[in-house]
Amino acid sequence: MEIQIHELSEPQLEELSDKIVSKIMNAQDKKRKAIRSNAYHNTILLLKNYKKLKKHCEIVENQVEEEFTTMWNDWRFDIDSLLEHKAKTAKLMKHVDHALEEFKKENFEDYEIIQMKYLLPRCFSDEFIASHIDVDRTTVGRRIKRASKELAVILFGIDVVVDWM
């Protein structure tokens, strides 16, 4: 099989480079949109699971304080690996708590809605929250969405905000 080599003219090279640049920019744009979408989605997941994750952190503290006997000595458990995952959760939840405190300072009304919806021991429905703050139920949904997007910026930083990177 013989390989044939053809030289491209200047206009052909220009067209080829434009197509390559366009594809790269589209791929980067998709990646940025995915990061923003994931940040919003992850913020909602963190809020929905906030109490469970905080409970997990309490359990971790208790386990670390206990003496490592019985099950921890079992060869099937890798204590370093288990504690590493638990430490990541605890560190993340501290970050979430700090982010919530900052958000509370900036936007107390929306923080109260987030608190009633996700953070209190008993979570309330959008209808109940709406009646409590004297707004329509759809307003509560919009404010939760807006607050979650603002909280995503505090939690995940610049990648959620900037389009030009």
C-alpha cells in the first residue's frame, strides 16, 4: 500500500484550522456548562443529604474516639482507607457549613428558606414555607433554585461563574 502525500493550499489550511479551533472551543464550552450544571446538581444533593452527612460525621467522631478493637482488627477492613473516606466527608461538611454561614450573612431571607427546606430536623414542604413567609409556593421554588445557584458559587468557586476560562 502506497502512502500519498498532498500539500494543502493556504485557504484549505485556513479552513482546516478554523474547524479544529471551532471543535476545541465547543468541547471547552460543553465542559464549562457541565461543571456549572454539576455544581448546581451537587449543591442540591448536599442540601438534600445535609442531615445524613452531618450524622455520618458525628458517627465518625465517635468511632475515632473508640479504641480500635473487634471489627477494626478484621483483615477485611482497611482502617486507613475507611478513615480517609470519613475524613473527606467531615472536611466537606465543614466547608458546607462555612459556605452556609457566608450565604446566611449575604442573603438571610433565602437562607431561612433553605434552612426550612433542608437543614432543620423536620423539613417543611414548599407550601408550608410559602404560607409561613406569605408568598406563593412557586416563589419558594424559584428562591430555592436561585439560592442553590448562589450557594454553588460559594461552594465550588470560579468554575461555576466564569465563562471565558
